[in-house]
Amino acid sequence: MRAQKAEEILDAAEKLARSGGYGGFSFRDLARGVGIKSASVHYHFPTKEDLGIAMTQRYNERFIHGLGDPRGEGTVDEKIARYINAFRTSMIEDRLMCLCGLFGAEVTSLPGNVAEEARVFFERNRDWLMAVLADDTRFADDDARERAALTLIAKLQGAMIMARTMIDVGVFETILEDPLG
């Protein structure tokens, strides 16, 4: 388990990154937000890349863990609703973008290892959804399940961008009226 101060730094960094992207904050901003000196941020995360990797890995783990077992209890529709609700909560209640969605948009300007962790998020989401959709007779093979999974991920990420850009969370709901359609 990371030290409490490192977790506070990660919390502050994640919030800033989910609001303004990877380039939207500095170690000075983090230090000010956590109430420490910049040198203390560097003590826990020597470089911004180290921080970005740790932040993205933690986000990935929390997100996937929060979804639960794709083969566990519940219908396909209940699991898809749980997946959509993870994004809805972020967008509507927290008023924050998906960390890896923002990083995905910035992938060409991210340090390589941070970009790789953003890719891992999308791969793990695709795999989770494909496992859920394996129980849905509408998707007879892996290609159909992968298409549906990628479409849903893209729809959710796009819905977040549209709602944020248009300053209207109702846009998010409109786009997701037929999540797998």
C-alpha cells in the first residue's frame, strides 16, 4: 500500500488530469493542492511520467474492480447498465471526464509508458465487455462481440466529450438511449 501522502498526491493529480488532461497540471499545482512542497511530490514520484503511470494504473484497477466479474451474477443488460453507470457517475455526479479517455485523446503527446497505460485501460474495458457479451445471443462470435464492445466504449467516451463540450449532461443520456444499437 502506498503511503498516505502518495495517495493524496495521486488523488489530486487524477482530479486535475480528469479536468485538464496530462498537461493541465504541474508538480507545483499538486503541491499547492495537497499542502506540501514540490520536492515532496518529487520524493514520491520523481518524474511526471512516474506519476502519470501510477495514476493511470490506479485508475485502471479501480475502474475494472468496480465493474466486478463479467461472468458473475446479473444479466447482460444489468452488467451493461453497471458499465454505463460508471461513466454516468463520473460525468454527471463528479463532473469529471474519464482519465484514460482524456489521455487517449492526448496519446501522441504523452510519455510512452503513460500512453501504454491508457491503451491498457481500453483493452481491459474491451475484454470485460466481450466477456459480458459472450452470454448475449445477439453477438454470435468474437468479431461481433468486439465490434459491440468497441462501439459502446467509443459511444461512452464520445458522449462524455459531447456533454462536456455542449455543457449539457442531457446529451450524455440522449446518446446512450440505445447503448448497444
